[in-house]
Amino acid sequence: MTVTGSHAKNPAEGWDVCVAAKADQGETIARAQILVNGFSAYDESFNPPISNWQQQLKQQGQYPGSNAVQVIATSDQGEDTEFEELWS
């Protein structure tokens, strides 16, 4: 599974965070989680599981300040793939 993410300064406040996951052949995505600075910002299970997932969260984290986004995609076989991005 491939998990990616990016961030961009939101003109109003904080950061906009865009994340995505794509399942490899023979697997699917059963659950996706996003943690911003250690706090759950998104947690969804998919029934039936899906092959592609994308989510955008607006006005996350702190500006200025240090920020961390962690994305966890869980396959239908129970295996986690993680992505983490840190910035300030």
C-alpha cells in the first residue's frame, strides 16, 4: 500500500492537509486514520473495503509552530501502512 500526504498554509488559520492511500494489487483499504499533532482528526472504517482513498482536512495544526501529521491505512488483511510528515 502507498500512503502519501502534503500540507499548505491556509489563508485563514493553520494548515490544509491532503492525504491519500492506494492499495496494491490483491489488497484493499479497510480503515484510514489521520492524527494531527497526536490527536485524532479522522478515523473511518470502510465496508466494503476500498482500493483508493483521499481526504483533505482544513485549518489543522498551528501556524507558526511545529506540526506533525500521521496517516495510518489498514489493509483488509490487518496490516498497517504509515506516513508521517513533520514541519514548522
